[in-house]
Amino acid sequence: MRAITRTLTLPALALSTALLASSIASAQVQLPSLGDRISGLISLDDEYALGREFLRSVRRSSVTIPDPLLNDYLVNVTHNLALHSELKDYRLAFIIIDSPTLNAFAAPGGIIGVNGGLFLNAHTEGEFLSVMSHELAHVSQRHFARSVEDAQRRRIPELATLLASIVVMGTSGAGQGQAAVMAAQGRAIENQLRFSRNNEAEADRVGIRTLYDAGYDPEEMPAMFERLMGLNRFGARPPEFLLSHPVTEARIADTRGRAARYPTRESNPSLEYQLMRSRIQNHYEPVAQNAITMFQTELNKGATGTEKSAAQYGLALAYMKNKEFNKAHEALEPLLAEDPNRIAYVVAKAEIYTEGNEAGRAQDFLTRPLQISPDNHPLTMTYADALIAARKYEEAARVLEKHAVNRPEDHDLWYAIAETQGLVGNVSKVHQARAEYFILIGDFKSASEQLSYALRIESDKENNGPLVAKLRQRSRDVETLDRNSRGR
């Protein structure tokens, strides 16, 4: 800043002030009118496009958990929550980051992300959904668009304050001028923090209402915040979630007070959520024997109800992970006998068969559930895994490609298709599936290359005009996506 004062003379300052005044007048003319509380600077479609770019970036830079059961659970439970929220655009997309640390985030355009660690740290479905309702509120209240609008609104007065501080530096002692500039910058930062805190408070308020309207106890939100405070109290570094969502005693008290305004309601224990926690616990326990001990201890303590079923389920998965397949079947059998149509149990049974080199039995076992729910994501992917284990690669590829018709934006599915077509030996389809995968992670250069390879192969075949035309159109689509991403 000292370098500026050496070269910026008072006439130049006067000129800058005049230019700033001109820019204020111009901005006042050009700013769009407000239809509601949210500026028209960014439309819902703009947010959707920005969100999809962000999602591609996250997929490209982060390791995700492809487990179909976990992903299906997250989609289903959050969509149900969204029906009771203030969302106007239900084009949501979800991602589970493979990290045991606690974190969740919302991005414009309905992008909701969670770390695997959220399942580990939220002990009930209500606690888990209190975080999800908070993130949905960020989306429904369009906090990203409002932050942009707020930054535009603050920019002119803050620039004016900063410019006045520079005038002080030119006419007063250097120390006094620097202090003025630092104060101006401090006020700008404080304004940003205040707006962020306001966003958090609004997301808490709207999220609690959403949680209640969806049938959950609103007390689950302050309970989750208290759990977060406990995690922060003894750690050298707070969980990632707390870095972007600071939790204080005042915030807990505020959410507790808001929750108390609603009629008393108890959340029913969710077996499905506890089963998902058991899957995550097995995922993050590198030593299978430790997982066996953990779940066996829970059962020995006399766990009942959903806790007992979840521990039994976790024990079966832990035995499978430890290659003790007979014990895995034995642990799962009582659960299947009690609830034979529960997808989580059916998938686990088929997984145990496949892992135990009985892929044929897994296929037979899945036949009836797939007849009942032919498009079910976990069942379909588990069936495809069994086909691959049985070396029925062409059939597996057909199953996966048919499934992709309903899930064209599932990057994990396109990756699986590419791998399976590689086992089949269909090089062109490997390139086509890889292209779709690269599109969904935002690597448009690689996507274009893969389509070029596929075009080269398909153009040499006779009577192949429709496919060649389709591939050329897809190449043009990729070029457009690439241009749009570079233009932002």
C-alpha cells in the first residue's frame, strides 16, 4: 500500500473519486430490479449450470464412495426431505466423498455433498437429516446468489471507504494512513462474516422447520450441534464441517429455542439409517477382525430393536470382509427371515455369495427381487457384479448399459461400463463409455479424444451411419460444454 501513496498524487485521487462516482451512477442504472429478496443477477438456470460445473470438479478431484446402497439411501431420504422444504427447483444431485472426517456442503444448483464421516458421527437419522435440512436450506434460500448480490452491493461503499483511507495516507502520516486502510479492510471482512453468519442462522431456522414438517424431532438439530461441539473440544483441528459452519454455545441455544416452539415429537428409530452406518463402519475399519469384535461387543451388551439388527448386519458384513463366508450367512439369516424383502439384506446376501465364489447362487438369489424391482439401483449393480464374477461379461455389459438409460449422469456407472466392455473386448464401447465418464468429471479434452477413437473404429464399418452420426453429435456436445466451461 505504501507504493500506491508514492505514485498516487492528489489530482489523481480526485480523478479516481470522479470515476468512482461515475461507476456508482452506472451501477445504479444497470443493476436489475429485485423480484423477491434474491437478486436477478443469477438465475436458477445459471445456478444449475454453475452447480454442475462444481459437481464435475468435485468428481474429478475427490475420491467418492460408489456403494449403490449408500448412494440410493442418500438420494431417497434427502428427496423426501426436499418435498417438505422451500425448494423451488428439485433438480438435485448428490455425492458421497470417501473421507471419514465430518463434512457436508451445498452448492448452487442443488448440489448436496456429504463425507462418509457424516454417517459415522450422526448417531440417528434425525441428526443426519438435521445437517441435510440445513444444507437444503442454503440451496432453497439461494445463499450463493444472495452472496454474489451482497458482494456487488458492498463493493461500491467499501471501495469508497478504501479510497478515502488512501486520501488520508496521502495527506497524513504513514502510520495513520495505514491504520485507516486496515480499518477499512477489517470492516469489509466483518461485513462478509456477518452475512455468512446470517446465512447460517437462516439455514438453521428454515432447516428446523423442514425437519419438523418431514416428521422428525426438531431437537435433533441442536443435539447434532452439541455432538459437533464435543468433537471440536478435544481435537487439535476441528472437523471440516465446523470450519465452514462454526458452532457456538449461542448457536446451539438459538436452535434449541427454535426447536422448543414446535410441538413435542419423537423421531422413530430408523433401521435403514443404522444399516447404512454399519456399512460405513465396515468401510472405514481396515482390519476386519476389529469390525467383528466391535459388532459382536454391541450384541453382547444386549442391544435391542434397530441397534441389534444393525449390529447383526454389520457383523455379517465384517465376516464377509474377513472371508468367513459361512459365518456371514449365519449372521445375516435371522435378519432375512424376519424381513426377506429389505433391499439392504438382499444385497448383502448376494454380496456374500459373490465374494465367496458362488456368483451363480447370487444371480439366482437376485432373480425374484429384480422381477419385483427391475430398475432398483443397488439390486442391479449387485447383479452386474455377480455376472462379472461369473465371467458373463457380455450379459453384465447389457445390464449396465440398460441401467445407464435411467442414470445417464452416474459417473460411477459409466466407469463400470467401460471396465466391463474392456472385459468383453468391445474397444469402441470402451471409448464411448469412457467419454461419458470424462464428461461427467469435466475432463472434456479426454472425452473428445475417446469419442475420436470410437469414431475412427465405427467409421470403418459398413451400414453404420446412425451410430457415426450420434458420435459426431456427441463430439459437438463436448465442444460446447468445453467452450462454456472456459467462458465462465
